[in-house]
Amino acid sequence: MSTAEPKPRVAVITFPGSNDDHDAALALTRLGAEAVPVWHADRELPDVRAVVLPGGFSYGDYLRAGALARFAPVMDSVRALAADGGLVLGICNGFQVLCEAGLLPGALRPNHSSVLFAATCRSRSSGPTRPSQLGARRDSVSASRSSTAKAASSPGRSCSPSSSGRARSCSATRARARTVSVAGIAGIVNAEGNVMGLMPHPEHAVDALTGSTDGALLLGSLVDAARVDAAEPAAV
Amino acid sequence: MLGSLKQLGFAVDDARVGRVVDLELQNGDRERARADLERMCEQLLANPLIESYEIELVDEE
């Protein structure tokens, strides 16, 4: 890699109540991206081809988790980016926002135990075998099939497959049975493969200090895809 | 919550936590108010994929 090569830029949105925005930015930076912070009230996204909606409690989870963040001014630009093929990754609360915003099918509901689930869990990707823009790095598929990521759900949320029927076209990342989600689904990707949401926190698993570096497989793929996209601008 | 109630000695078979949203509308037209409230529930107040809702109109003097 030449030193002149620009770093792929990935926007990280901060909503009021987001609390994993800095972790996401740090992880992306360590994986070679330039993390660009974006405030929820900004109407325009900076010049990026990928955006991360981080975990936390946007708008205090008032009404329903993610229900109010969907109306944030920046979300129109996120929708436009997704429609244009840009990459959108929602982690935890960001996943909830994507579902509420209709960018991903389905809904997330409180788990039955109402207890915080926080553990490192193994997850694997399933679904269509075609390469997805968001997923594991292509050179580490075997590792990704049983990768681990920090799973924390607060106060415990589970993913419910869409009743719209589109869930069948989604590839799913399944956490092992200990998670409380329907069918062990930890995350989903939209049919187009450019919008992904998951409850586990890959940004908390990029340093051996916290028990696992497997989160880098997922976030690294986002950075790689953003890099490819940046190298081929305006490919319509 | 069910467990806590039982721990307090109450005989409760099941428990479910819901949500009540009180809205005030300056609208004498009950039909229109109900139609508006339906749309509010569908678009924001409830997530129809996982939640159901009931609308109750109360006239205030």
C-alpha cells in the first residue's frame, strides 16, 4: 500500500444517548479507516461511502429503542446513501434504529428475561453464499464462520425476523443458543447486502485486551469495502 | 416483575407491562380524531410488527 493512498472514510453518527460512538470510531481508526464523526442534527453526511450507527440509547430509548432516532435529520442522508448502494452498519441500538427506519426488515423486542445479557458469544454468518459487501473479509471466511464478538444487550433485546417475508432473503448472523433472540439471530443483512444490523458489538472485540479480536473481521470488511468503493467512485 | 410480585406474596398468574400514551387534541370531530390516532399509532406510537394498540376517545368538559 502506498502511503499516499487515502484512508477510506467511514462516518460514525452520534445521536443524543449514543455511547459506543467513540468505541466504533476507535475501532475503525485502528482498522485503517478515517472515522468521521457526524452529529444527528446534521442534514448532510460528509463525503463517505460507509456509515456506522453505533450502540447506546438514542433519545433515551424513549417510546421504543430506535423509534425516535429514525426522525433525526441525518437519517434522510443515511437513507439516501443506502439507496445509492453505500454501506450502512447498525450496531446494537444502531440496529434498532435501522429497523425502525425501515432500512432493515423486522423489529427488535425486549427479551423474555428482561435481563442484561453480556458475554462473548460465538457467531457465524449464514444465508446466501454470494459475497456480501458486509460480512467477513474474504480471506478469513473460515475464521468468521465461528467468530466471536462481544454481545451485550441492554436491557436485553432480541431480534425478531420480519413478518414482511423479506427476512428470507436476508443472510443472518446467528449467535449461539445462549442468546435470547428468535432463532438465535444476532444480526441481519438486507437483500441488497449493503445494510447490516447486529446486536453483538464487533467494535468491542478488536483488541485482545477485551478478550477477542474477531470483531475486526466484520469491521475490517466494512473498511475494505469502503476502500474499494472509494477507489471506484461513481460506479453506477 | 411477576417474580417480584410473587415474592411479595401476591397470587398473580401473569403480568404484562404496557404503555399508555395520553394525547390531547383540539378536535371536535371524533371520526377524524380516531383516524388521526390510527395513523399516529401505525407511524410512530406503536410498532405494528410487534405491538398492538387500542384507541380510547375521552371527551373532556
